Amino acid sequence: MERYQVHPFHPRQQMRGEDYEIFHYRDTQSRQVPVHHHDFYEVYLFLEGNVEFVVEGHCYTPRPGDLMLINPTELHQLRSRSPQEPYERMVLWIAPEHLEGCSTPQTNLLRCFDNSWEHHSNLIRWDKTQENRALSLFHTLLRERSGQGYGGDVAAQGIWLQLMVEINRLSAVNQTSRELEDRGVQKIRQILEYIDRNYNKKLSLDQLAGEFFISKYYLSHEFQRLVGASVYRYIIQRRLIVARQMLSAGISPTEVNQNCGFGDYSNFYRAFKEEYGISPSDFAGLQRGRTQNST
């Protein structure tokens, strides 16, 4: 029985804590979410509804009990296939520094999020025994994290670590299909990989269409259909992800702009401020402050 608060959807996409946050969401209907990314890892346990996930051009249709894993560099979108159906899920957000800090030389807890593995899939499908165990861990973690009882913080940390170990063990042998079969997927995946390699260069719809010998109208339509964003929007988002990582690493905003393909600094400033609600220089200052406070 639940002994914590179940929330409706909330648009907040930024962590308030420094370790992890966990939520149980339940809505009477689902809604489409724009293509976006986070600066944290996301573990998503699907419970009810009719939705699909698009992650970097890969399309997944989860079943109740399925788990989705999203890393901070992956642009993704939730699409509602039947908006009037109830929609329920449990979501775990994890700060990268916390996940790294809890890893050991023998146990890398980030491994399940590593999309460079040949057979990596963002979707994990458990068997029924594993599913029930995962659901129990999620519920127990929420109760301990939300409660005020003695030792709740310590108990929650132990449960959280156990959950991450279970997820990593299963992801190592997971054979879930990466995407729905679609004749346009392979070409769009090639274009996404090209953008990821060349984000710091001048890119445009016309240039990409010429590079891959396809009509720009076909490219525009298929890209929007399979990725959930326009070519221009995806390029800007990819550059912003890299820019944020570079700023967090202590690189100056001017140098970041020069290495991320924005061209004029005003373009970089405007895109960053619009996406994150803060200027590049102010964000860099906040990161320096956090680094100093942690030493």
C-alpha cells in the first residue's frame, strides 16, 4: 500500500537535490512532451498508458513494467498514442556526480546508461519476477525517501544502490529491440551521427540534404517524424548539451562558443539563455562556486 504522495505531471525538469529525486506520477490523460534533455540521469518505470519514447531517433513503445534509461546527452521525447487514457509512471532522477561517487573500480553504476555499447538499448524489459522486484524496490525507496522515520535516509541509500545494481546487471544481458522497424530510421540515424560528429561546423538543412543525397523536403519531414524536432532545433540542442558540459568543466564562454558552432556570440548567448534561463557566463560562475564549495 502506498504511503507517499502520488503527483500529477509537473513540468519541472531541473533537480533541486544533489543526489537523487524520485517521483510517482499519475494522470487521467497523457500529453506530448517536446524534445528535450536533462543534466542528470533518468530512470523511468512505465506503469500504465499508451505512449512511445523517441530517444535520439530510436522509437520505443513501452509495456507496463518496462524501464527506460536516459543519459544527460540524449535528446528525447514522450509521445502520446492515446491522450485520453490514464498515464502512470515512476521516475528516478540521479545527479551525475552522485552516481559517479557511488561507483567503485569494480562496479561502474553508469554502465547501463552508456549508449556506446554495441547492444545498448534505452528500454529494459524484465521478466515477471524481476519486474515485481523492481516495482517493490521503487515503492520502498519512495516510502523511505518520503518518510520521516528513524534511519529513512540510510535505508533509502541502501535501496537506491541495490536498485542501480539490479538495473546494471539486467542491462548487461538485455536483448530488447532498440526501435520499431522503419525504412527511414537508418538514414536518419546516419544523419544524427553526422551532426554529433560535426556540431562545431556550419550545418544546415540544405547542407545535410546535399551530404546525404536526399531531398531537403524529405529530410525535413522524416527528421521531424522520427526525431520529434526540426533539423535546426536538433542541431541547437546538441550544441547546447556540449556547451553546458564545457562550461561545467571550467572552459570560458568565449572559448565554448568558438568550439560549438554557434558562430556569433550573440547566437550562443540567446540560445543558452532561452534554453536554461541563465546566461553562459552566469552559469559558468555557478559551476565555479560549486567546485570551490566541494573542495
